[in-house]
Amino acid sequence: MNPAQQARQRASLILQVQAGQLSATQAAQSLGVSRKTYYQWERRAFAAGGGTYAAPGQTVGDFLANRASQALG
């Protein structure tokens, strides 16, 4: 597995843990690492995402026009 595939696998498992679909122990076992290492990766992912759980949003029309949305709805 190349580094990009490994990163995608880590991200997928972190999201599954955050959604309650997996435990951190299960994710760590799947990745072949300790829980301590899993939690380090989770903290790094959180920081890389801006340190919040906010997700950007955009309307389809604005996306297609390549502009930022001012309001959703």
C-alpha cells in the first residue's frame, strides 16, 4: 500500500471511530498500531482539519460557478 492509500485508510478509520462505528481499539488493530499511536494520528488529523469539527458547505450552484456560498438553503 502506498503512502496515499495508507493516509486514506487512516482517515477512514478515524471517521468511523468518530461516528461510533468502530472503537479506537478496533481501528488501532486494523492499522497494526497501538492505541497510543492511533490517538496521536487522530489528534494530528483533527489539527490538520483546522482544530474544529466544522465542515465547509457550499450550494451546488455556487460550486458549479466556482464561487464561495454566502448562505445555505
